[in-house]
Amino acid sequence: MKFIDWIAVLGALAWTPHLIGMIKTWLTKSRIRVLTNRAPEIGFTTHGSILNIRIAFAVENKDIVVSDLKIRLKHESGEERTFEWQGITQHVGKMTTPDAGVMPFEKEQSVLAIKLNQKEIEERFIRCQEAVYISSKQQYEESAIKKMSYLKSENKYDPESFLREQEMTELYSFNKHAFPWKQGKYRVSVEIKSPEEFEIVDSEMEFLLNPIDVEELSKNKDLIEGEYRRMLIGTEKAEKDVVWQWRYPTLTTI
């Protein structure tokens, strides 16, 4: 073997550890562990059924970008519902004010994507709504908006009268009939998507709604019309503020 050939071999050997590292990184999947608080927030408003939950993600092997997050609920009866993320609040620190003292400082994040890294376990408050409800409600809202636009174009729009129009009555009815919560056990599955391959663990949980939980949540159906009144007329002229009922069942990992 010529001297120049030995030089080429030595050069190739020098690159071998780097290449092995690159290949190892490429082949190693991210491992995401789902950590949740013990009390998700369950509700029902003019936004339909709501599931809000605080989640922290522990990431191993390499950082990863999450492009979508869904929470799938399966009732013990077999009925399934899918909740999609609609908003994320991230705790970024604390601030001190003369009046209120120490207060948590949080920021809103886009739901288009979030970056998860290995260095820190960051807690996020994720607000989720039922996917089917959002798409179905749109047609009722569009019908009401068209009626409002027509009345305004004819100089016949009056908020009080508009609240009694057929389009608004149908919107109230749709909201109320969309109430989903039932007594019994719910299985919770956190599902995330990423452009990269990954493994997810501890993403299966469960919680129980008792008869009192369902009864309290169902009271929100009677507040639907009052909330639309508040939105169209304002808080000053509305009869009273709308106070929604929320429940916080205990969440356990399966």
C-alpha cells in the first residue's frame, strides 16, 4: 500500500467516531414521558365540553418538536370523544408587585407546535375542546351571524330582539344538547404527533365522575343563553355575570 493510501485510511478512521455518533443520533428515538397533575379541569360552556390539564413532558435521548396534541376520552360505556388542544399557557417565572406580592408569570404559546427538550421539564397548562363540537357548531354560528348582518343592513337590529330570533334559539338548543358528561369511569389517552419518530410512555390515565359531578356540570346548560346575552349586550346591561361550574376529578395513571 502506498503512503498516500495510508493517509486516506487514517483520515477515514479519524471521521469514524463522528460518523458513528451521527448514525447513533439518527437511529435513537426520543422518549417522552407524560407527567400530569392530579386534577384535570372538566367543564361545559358555550365552547362545548372542555378538558383542561397541566402536563409536563420529560424527554430522553434528544429534543423533539410536537406538532399536534389530542386527548382521547373513552367512557366505560364505550363512548369515545376526542379533545384537541386550543391553547397553551406556560409558566416562565415569578414577578413581585407591591400590591399582590409574588405572582406567577405565564405566557401564551401557539398550538401550532411546541419544542420539548431534555434539559428542563416544563409544565404547560393545555386547554382542550371537543373536535366534533367545534366543527358542528360552526354552521349554527354562521346562520346567526348572517341573520345579524341582514338585520343591521336593514337597520332593524336590536340586541334584545335578536337574542329571541330563531337562529339564536337553534344555537342555544345545539349547545345544550351537546352536553356529554356521564357518571362513570373515563380512560384518558394523551396522543401527540411529531415529524420525528418517538416513543411515549405513561400516557394512559383514568378519572371518575360521580353523580354529583354530572349534576353540577349539567347546571351550566341553564347558563348558555345568559352567556350569549352577556356577549351581545355586555356585562353592564346583562342581568348578572355567568359563573360556570367546574369539576376537578382525581386523575390516576394506569
